Amino acid sequence: MKYDGLGNTKYHDNFSTVFASLAKGCHLVFNDSRVLDARLFVKGNDCDSKIELMILDLGSVDVGGKCNDTPLQAMIRATDVQVGDTFEEHAGKVSVEVVGVKG
């Protein structure tokens, strides 16, 4: 992705075309990160409406292993969330229990 002086972005179809368009003195940043889909849509015990839950940090979680009893930090787009509340992914494969509330 390339930014111009006004903050507008241009996207490139091919990674090799980025190098041809760089001006002298530009900074090129590489990182070795992985992006995981950290957003789940869950439902509370009292309703079937979709509630967005976004996992903030996997820490040292083995993403290929089981996650039973693994504490994660997450944001839940819902009001009045309390310790002990449970949420379930709509397909029923994942359930989440709130063990702490910040903010």
C-alpha cells in the first residue's frame, strides 16, 4: 500500500510494482506477522441476536490446539456485560464465559 502526501492510499496489484514507484528516501517496512480472523458473532443466553466479540490478544495460545479453559482478552459489543455471562457462537461450536470486565 502506498500513501501520498495527503494521506490518500493507492493499492498495488503486484508486490513487485511497489518498488518501481518508491521515491528516493522512502521507508519500506517489512514484518513477520500473521493476521487471524479474531471476530466472532455470538449470542447471549437470553437472545438470538448477533453480538460481535473481537479477540484482542492470543498471547501464547497455540492456535492449532484446543482452547478449552484458555483465558483470552476480548471486546464484546454489548451493554451490561457481567462476570459469569456466557455467549455462544451461532453454530454452537464455541462458548465464552466472562471472567472479568474492564471499562
